[in-house]
Amino acid sequence: MKPRKRRHRKGKRRKDGGNEGIEEERRLGISMGMELLALCDEVWVFGEATEGMAAEIAYATEQGKEIIFRETEGM
């Protein structure tokens, strides 16, 4: 009997190198994150905000959440 090789898949890459479904998963993740954010009383931001973080900060501000900015230096 020949030993079986294990294969691990990362993401949803196709054999032709495409990334079908990745953008939809990103949108779904962002949506779920916003739902969780709605349950929070405050938002802590560490370091420089990315594009995604900026959207969350804007949403939190619109919802009247307290935004707390912290530097990552010395951590």
C-alpha cells in the first residue's frame, strides 16, 4: 500500500492561479466585523489605521462610540 500525501489548501486558489470568491469572503468578514462593532461601547485603535480600520472608525464615530487611539511603540 502506498502512503497517501496530505494536501493543504490555503484560501480558495484555483489551479489556474485565480482567486475566485476571495473578495466576497472579504466583504462578508467586514460585514460581520461591523455587526460585532455595533455591540461595543468603545473602539481602541493601535498604530496607524489601515483602510479597513478607517471604515470601522468612521462607522463607530457615526454610532457615537468612544474612539481611543494608542501608539504601538514601547509595547
